[in-house]
Amino acid sequence: MTGSVLLWVLLAATPVPTPGATPVPTSVPLPTPTPEKRDPRLIAALESRHGLGMERVALFDDGTLVRVRGFRSERIVDRKALAPEEVAVVRRVCLDALAVRAKDVDDPGRSVLGDADGRRITLEIVDPEGRSRVYTYDDLISLPLAVGRARGALEDLRGRFEKQELAETKWDTGNLKAGAFLRRRSDGVWYRVVHDDALDHDFELEELAAGGEQGSHRMRIFVYRGDLPRLFEDPSVAGSRPPEASPAKRR
């Protein structure tokens, strides 16, 4: 008797299809689209080296503009995004420069009058097939017009980073005291504040050698307080560089 009652309850709970009713399809969630993985390709790059310092500006086809500044092993990387229209203009200018052969631009390393300690500049342009052509020159050479235009386009892009830094040159020097560390904007070299002459508003700075240890400075300079923000990075941004033991004392 109990089994019959249970069977009756199950049958009563089962919905009976209505004749002529249209079945409702079960909704299936759509698959999540997988983002396209793409490796940006280099369009052109401009790099300068002088002594232990370097700066490189590179433009990629996805609109990424990268600037790398370095001194010794230190690297500072900044990025910007360009509109596709701007990328197209720079690409066209750079491709026009490929009409000039690399050997038509004098390599300062082959020149008898070349300055071994002077600044070396390389302009790299990638053609539509992905092949790179590199033009090497120095500040004294006269470039072919098409190559000069490509160089000018990349220098203009580099200038956008410099415009952004104008606001960074207004940091307050009021709390700067002897013993503080400063990093020079142009090459990333670190200096220690030795003395603050409140009367003449001058700072005496010593350049730190590779070890950065007390007494390992190479030269001392005097900088007017008002010029410090223009020449040196804001310590709150650059960070504090604690002195490290020299190689001789680590042995």
C-alpha cells in the first residue's frame, strides 16, 4: 500500500506535456572570448650613448612608445600610448628613410676624425618584412634628408617625455639637508649633499663612485638651490640610495 501511494505521488509531480506546446530551449552560456595575444613589432628606435650613459626611444606598431634611460646598470623606463594616426605618420616617414643605404651614412667608428669619446647615435628602422636597418652617426655628421626626417620624428616623440617632466622640476628643496642623496636627471648619476649654505643658497654635492661609500666620491660641485629641481630628480620619486660597501671592503 505504501509503494502504491509513493508511485502515485511521483506520477502526479511529473509535468504532463500539453499537446501542441512548443518546447522551450535551454539557454547555453556563450564561451568567453579569448583575447588575442599579439607581440608588438618594432617600427623604429633612436638610441644615443655617451660614456656610461644611454637613452633609447622605441615606437611599436601597437602604439606603445618606450623610453629607456640608463647609467651603468641602472635603468629607468617610461611608456606612452600613441594614436593609430600618429603611428601611421611616423611609420611612413621612417619607411621613406629606407631609400638611403646604411653605408651612405658615415659610421664615426670608421672616421679618422671621429671622436672616440663622443656621443654615438643609432637609428634603427624595421621594414615591412621585419628586417632592421641601422644607421650609426655622431653629432658632427650631416645626414641625408630622408634619414634626418626619421631622426627628427623620433626626437619629437622623445620630447613628449621631456614635456611631461616639466611638472617634476618643481619639487620643494626646503627639506633638503646634508647627507641626502640626489640622482641627476641627465645620466642617473647619484650625488650626496655635503653642505647647504643657507646664506648663499648654494648646495655642495659630491659625486658617488660605484660603491657609493663615504669618501669614494669623484668630484664635488656647487649648485644653486633654484637649479636643483631642474637638474636633479625629486628624492621622493627617485628614492633614497643607501651607501653600499665598496668592493675592497666586501672581501
